[in-house]
Amino acid sequence: MAVRKGCMTSTTKAVSRIVPLDVQSARALGWTLTAGVAGNARPMIAPDIPDNRNQTPYQFRLAYFYLTKTIARYTNDVDLQATVEFTGPATPCGAAA
């Protein structure tokens, strides 16, 4: 399987990061499955990459960029919400990921 990743530019800060485009790619890149989002939401923090509402299971939905990590959320296969979360490195676009 080919690893799918993309360069995402934040809508809230002047930063871009490499983000896996699906759950399989996140796993292949060594990202850590954080858990489901239920009970783990951060309602007061706007995502850097807003929810694209992709309802295909295990596809990229939204992302949060922090100084030392990137959190990406993916659509689950139950209620098609963004409830699968992975944490990975803060890899800038243009760097080897």
C-alpha cells in the first residue's frame, strides 16, 4: 500500500505540516493511535485544518498543529464522524516525512 500524505496549511497560524490522508497511512508512518474523540474533544481550540466533513471511513477530516506534535482526526466506520485520532510529529512541509 502506498503511503498517502499531504501538505496542509493552517487556517489559524502561519505554519504548514505533513499530514497522513488516511488511517492506514498514519499507521505506516508510525503515528500513534490516540483514541476515539468522544469525551476527548477540545471545543475551545479551533482546528488548524477545519473539518472537511469527508464521510468515507478512515479518511482525513481535520487537524490540530502544536509546537511538537500534530493531531489528525479521521472518519470512523460507525456513525461517520471524526472520531479516530492519531498523533504524530510536527513535520513541516518540504521536510522528509
